[in-house]
Amino acid sequence: MRLGVIDVGSNTVHLLVVDAHPGASPNPYHSQRSTLRLMRYLDDDGAITDEGVARIIAAIAEAVKTVQEIGVDDLLATATSAIREAANGEEVLARIERETGLKLDVLSGEDEARITMLAVRRWLGWSAGEILLFDIGGGSFEIAQGADEYPDVQVSLPLGAGRSTILYLPEDPPTAEGISRLRAHAREEFTRVRKEMFKGRPKPKRVVGTSKTIRSLARLIGGPPDPATGDLAELHYAGLREWEPTLRDMPGSVREYLPGITPERGYQIMAGAVVLRTAMKVFDVSTLTISPWALREGIVLRYIDALDGRGTDPVSEDG
């Protein structure tokens, strides 16, 4: 079976086409991205501007055209924090459906965390035991923990790399004051959720980071994948701390030439580094294992599970 997944995020519209069937690993067939940077297209009321909506629709239309050319058995389309939290989100969704024919399934932050945990568990296997998961998107930061395919506890915080850049680090390069304010705010939020939601959880056997911001930082700091196994390099707290001053002094247009940093991430990777290091500090994490599978792979796996009669995540079904 050939499946298409269109993921409308804060930074990109990402199309992933895979060949998949029950009991097998999804095999990537085609992948393409259109850069959005939607956090730059929010007005003072938190609504996506007309220019931003036009960019979303153009990117989705391009992805749909590619899907039609390739041919798929089913197409899954989701939206995450940028549209979910926009003041005019419902209007934007209606216009997308009207102009592209595509109806987006809007995931909650908790759903994102749960589906991503499914992908990470399948990638690492049951031997990974209790997993603590960090996932940084453009608009939100998800944390989840558990020993099963779906977590026992999960939370979504408005601390994504793009959102944090717009709110705290608008100058390029950022100011020391802005970095300090972002770090203090992130520390407060992470400390609160650790005490309120993660208190009493078992010590994780593996702490895992996923999604593009964390993978980019791991590539920059830890180096390229293992040439023999293809495994991604781990990300160490000490390395992140050492790199932070270098990233701070660079403008975004220079950061994008660093190993692992793509043009759409260069302007926001500093905020991602600050927020991630703060999370690792609060949760007492020295090393992150990096998973190449994240939300999109989780969406495919959940779909295949349903075909195989294994059912789906009840929380996601309820929205």
C-alpha cells in the first residue's frame, strides 16, 4: 500500500509518501518540503495573515499535485500548532478545504506527543524500556514518558523554536537579555510540568529527542550518522552548552551554513538550543538518543495498525 502524509506545521508543509503494510517498516518513496515560517505571519491578534494563508494554500496545492502524479492508496493530512492555535484557525481550515479540496485533521499537542511516542517506540523497540521524549516543533514543545507504545503522561508547551524566536529573540543575532528571558521562562515552565505531571515517574532508561530542530542540533554537535549502521549521533548536554555562545554570536544567515542546519532552521536554531538545553537541565538529562522517526511516521504506523485490526489510540480518535 502506498500512503501519502501531508503535515502542515509551523515551519513547513511536508509531504511524505511511503510504501507500507502491516508488520513491515514504512519504506520512504518520496519526500518534499515547502518552507512556511508561519510564526512570521501572525498579526497582533494571533491570526494568520492573508499572506500567510496564501503561502499555506500554495504549499498544500503543490503537495496535492505531487500526490496526484505519484498516485497513492490513501492520503492523510494533518495540521499542528500553527493552525491549531491561530485566532482564525477555523477560517483558515475552511479556506484550505475550499481551495485545495483537502480537509486537514487538526492534532492537539497531546495527540502529537502520543503519536510521536508510538513512532519512537517502534524505532527503538521494547528493549528501550521507560522512555522520556522531547520533541521540538516550530510552535510547541512536547514532552512524553512511558514504557508502552503510547505514553502514560504527555504535555505540550508553547515553547517551539519558531514561536520562541518571535517572542524572545527577534533581533538577529539575539541579545543577551532576550536569551536570558527565554531561558528563565522555559525553566519556569519545565519546572512546573516536571513537578506537577512527571513527579513520581520512574527514571527513564532512555531519553529521546526527535523532529528537525533536535536532529539538526545533534548533527551539528555530535557529527554525521555512523557510516556503518546509519545510527544518528547522540546529543550531549555538555556539547550543547559549548556550542550555544557560537550560535548566539552568529546571524541566522550564517547559521544555515553550519553542518545539519538548513535554511529554514537557521533563524530559529538558537531558540531551539536554549529551550532544549533548559529542558535537559530541568529533567537532569545528560544525553539524548536521536530518533529519525517522529510524528509523520507515527501517523503512518497508526493507520497501518488500524488496517491490521490493532485499533488506534483512543485519545486521538476523540480529538
